[in-house]
Amino acid sequence: MATSVPNPSSSASTSDTSSESAFPTSSSTAATAAKTAPMSPSSPSPATPSAGGSGSRPADAAADAIGAASAAAADRDVMRRVVQGAHEAVDRIADKAIPAVERLRGSVNEASDMLHQRANQAAELRDEWTESLRTTIREHPIAAVATALAVGAILARLTASDD
């Protein structure tokens, strides 16, 4: 039993040519493989595109189509489960958030009502003081004018510059 070991001293062109004609390598082109391989009546012509990549038999194409369809169905199933999970998560969050939003809405309404009451009280107090001041001025006009002059003089002194 003799095994042949390639001789490194042999020319590369001889070994390349013999290896291409017997077994095409991955580096050889499809045109070279088509020239050297014999054409049988059942094999496709080089001009016919291959449907499956590994062969162009109808069974291979059908198997590839079934594989692609099952992969697409699996992808759709995964997507459906993800979407369903997201919907369930949103529903759970919404169920927990609704009571908190209702409490917040109640608090805001209470604060708004309280502010309206305080504003109404301030307006009533302003009206009372205005009416009280008018009554005092009508009863004591000379004292009102003297008070106004005194307040004016004090303000003039405070705002005057020291030039």
C-alpha cells in the first residue's frame, strides 16, 4: 500500500490543473467547474439559476420553502408572544396607576377649592378695609389730610438723595 505525498519541488501549474479537472476547489470559479464537469440530461444548464443553493431539484426547493415558512411562523409566534406580554405588562401598570391618579386628582381638586376659598376671603377682607377707610375719611376729613401730608413728608425724606 503506497501513499503518495505531494512533492514540494513539483511545479504548481501541474498540480493546479490536475486538481481542477478532478475536483474543483472552493477558489475555482463556477465557469471552470462547468467546463470540466460533464453535463447529464438531468442536471441543470449553467444558464438556469439555482433555486436552493445546494441543488435545484424541486424537492430541495420545496424543503427550503417549508423551512422558510416554518421559520417565519416561528418568528410570528415569538412576536405574538412578545406583544401579548407587553400588553399584559401595560395593563398591570395601568391597573396600579389608576388609583394613584384618582388620589392625585382628588388632592388637586381639594387644593384648588382651598385656593378659591382663600382668594374669596382675601377679596372680602380687602372690601371691608376699603369701606372702613372710606368711612373714617368721611367722619374725620381734616385728620385724614394731615395724616396723608405726614406720610408724604416721611416718604420724601426717605427717598431724597443726600446731595
